[in-house]
Amino acid sequence: MNTTLGKIKSHFMNWREWELNPIVIKELRQAVRSWAVTGMLLLFLTVLFIASLAFLISQSFAVDSTMGLGGEMFSVFAVILGVASILFIPLYVGVRVAAERQENNPDLFYISTLSPARIIRGKFLCGAYVAVLFFSACMPFMAFTNLLRGVDLPTVFSILFYIFLTVCSVNMLAIFFACLPLSRPFKILIALAGFFASFWLIIPVMMFSFRMMGMGVGTMMGGHVFWIETITKIGIGALVTGLFYVLSVALISPPSVNRALPVRLYITAIWLLGGLLNLAWIWQVREPQLIGVWSVYSCVLMVLSLVVIVSNSDQLSQRVRRDIPISRFKRACSFLFFNGAAGGLVWVTMITVLTICGALLVFLNGDAWFPKSGFIFSSESTDFITSSVAGLAYAFDYALTALFIQRKFFPKRPAKLAGLLAVLLAAGWALLPSLILFFLNELNWKSIEGLQLGNVFNVFSTLRDDSERNLHLLFSGIWLVLAILVNANWFSRQVKAFRPLDNIEKPPVIVEVPPVT
């Protein structure tokens, strides 16, 4: 275990590699020679120049001078910068990574002595440097708006900083999708979907920038609330970006290494940090119901992790077995963070149960711990928690059922089939009754919202009906017990097979005896 942690530290904490990364040099050299980057930058500068010229010409013909001309120009420049950087840079970085991820173009991922962490860091830093290039080109126009009044320099730099962090986060997201082991047509569809989905990201970013302009960042910097909110937002963004970074490194790592260790350790760390951050905000604003934000996002992350975990292979490579500790206690702890679906299921269960218990503890004791909050644990909160527990139970039902089907009936198929079966089981159980009612000409909103046992999407539509909600909880619980029982033998075999390489019988070594002379 100590050897594995040392490897993680050497891979992820060696900051000198960030400066001497050959991937950065290679990518920047190709970016400079690329007509896509050069043409987009020239088009970007042209649009900024035309926009500023149009503002100045319109102001010269205006009868009354506008005192807020600088603010209006800055708003337009921020929109142009946000659209250009959020749409183009992640698309460029993602396409570059996806092209090298193809098996017919083994540029880096298949023929390289560099570690996967260094490759992903190099791709990420290249995208950040390209973003710096675009922001540097836009900086003189932004600074010029301050001379025309209507916006102050702290607001200018703060908004640019937030947009830059958003671009870096989207770059990391694009790298993650490009690293997915999908065929080229699927990656093209993902790229198109991401391109159109970026508009839904640009709108809230621009709305947030306009709100910052209206409030004035310079006037808020003196209060501690501003800095607390800023650090919280930057911290959440950094944690989410780091999550996609760890996932991208795991995706391009060879199957013989322990991919699950850094991913599960990182998710556990951000789960703990997120809970502590949420508790700090509850203490600050005296609103215990905010614990629901952390609990909901944690449970959603665990549900997504379930699909990936049941897709893990049961066979551990010799390279992974060499890192399994000999001590039983250390081995039990390592079981949660090594490759394999069995340990991953235990890990997800522990985090899910602790999340629900922690949220219930804060809800039940919110009035006592925070007497000035005025929070009352009402029946609506109980109904929502009950529905959430039923929904989580359904998620485990789908995952364990798909795991049993794949291991029992399709043992020669790849383990990834279990994750696909889990998704198809959830979608089919939700859509099949509606399709039957449609062909029977009895489909309506009442039938859709009615009781459909086994349908996870139907759980939260029964919040106002105690009997249907309790039936969902009972049905999901019985299904979960049966799913655990049918997978008990498989789980027992996986626990027994999790032992170090030294404890496995090795073939006898034949020693050659030299002839006697």
C-alpha cells in the first residue's frame, strides 16, 4: 500500500514536471503552426476591433454623451471573448486528444515512455496556454474600456479571471470525453453535442459577469463574505476539474495498472472536503437545509460510479497483485481502492450510507445546533429523504442485477457489458410501460405519474402520496435483498481471490546443475 501511495505521489505531486513537460512543447509548436489557431485568433482580433470601432463611431454621432460607454463596451468584449474561448479552445484541445486516442494513430498513448499523468497534464497546460494567448490579445481592449468609465479595473480582472477558469475547466472536460474508449462516430456525436451544449454554459457565465459588473467588484472586496464566496467557487471548480483530470489519467492508463486507486481516493477526498465545506457554510449562514446540496451531489456521483464499477473486470493483473498488502487489516482497507467490482461496490455503499446518515443527523439536530436558524424538520423533508433512499436502492438494484446477468449468462463477454445492461435496465423499465400504454391508447399524464414499481424516474412523482412512496421503498428493498443474495457467491469468490502475489502458488523453478568434470 505504501509503495502504491508513493507511486501516486511521484506521478501527481512532482511539480517540476509541469515546467519540463515535453507534451506542452510539442502541442504548442503544433498550435503555432496550425492554421486553425492562427485563423481563429485573427478572426477574434478583427471582431474585437470592429466592435470597438462601431462603439466609438456611434458615440461620436450621439447627441448626449454616455457616461457608461466603457461598461457597455466591456460587456460586448466579454461576450465575444467568452463565446470564442469556450467554443473554440475546448473543441481544438478535444479534437487533438481524440485524434491521438484512435488506434490507427498511436502518436502518444500507445508509443511513449511518458506517464499518463504527464500526457494529460501536457494537454491541459497546452489548452491553458492557448487560452492565455486569446486573453492576452483581448486584454488591451478590456483595459481601454476603463478609460471610458462605466467599469473599474478590479471588475475587469475579476471577470476575466472567472472566464479563464471556466475555459480551463471546459478544456479538462473536453479532454475527458476525448479519452473515452469510443469509436470515431460516437466521438463526433459527442463533439457536436458538446459544441451546442456550450451555449448553455456561456449564458450563465455571461449573466454572472453582468451581475458582477452591476454590483461592482471593487466595492465588495472589503468584506469577508466576498472572499469566502470567491474561495468557495474557485475551490469547487478546482475540485471538479481535478476529478476529470484523474478520470482522464485512468482512462489512458494501461489495464494492467491499478486504475481504481487514484480515482477512488480522489473521490473520497473531495467527498470529505465537500462535506466540510458545506458544514462551514451552514455554520456561517445558519441554514441546516444546505446539507442537502452536498448529499444530493454526492449521491448522484455515487450512482454514476456504480455504472463504472460494475463494468470493472474481476481478474487482477500480476502488477496489481504485487501491490496488495500482506497484512489482513491493510488488505481489507486496500480492497476498497483496488480494481474490481466487488471492492468498488463496498466503497460506494459505505459512502452512500455515510452521506445519508450525515444528512439525517444535520436535519434532525439542526434546530438544536443552530438555534437562530428557525429550521424545522418537516414532513416534506422526511418524504424527500424517503424518496431519495428508494431511488438509491433502485440504482443498486439495476447495477447488481446487471452484474449477475453478465457474470452468470455472459461470462465470456467483456465486463463492460454489465454497465450497459444497468443503463438499459433502468431505461427499459421506465419506457416499456409507457410504450405499452401508448399502443393501447391509454397513455396520459396520470398514467405516467402513476405507480410503476421498479421505475426510478417515477419515485419523486409520488412525493405527495405516502402509500405509493412506501410501496416504492418496500419494493426496492426486497429487490435489493434478492440481488445481494444472488451475487453472494460471486462476492465471496472475489474476496478470497484478493490476496498478494506471494501467497499464490508459483510453478517450480528448475535449477540447472553444471556437469561434473
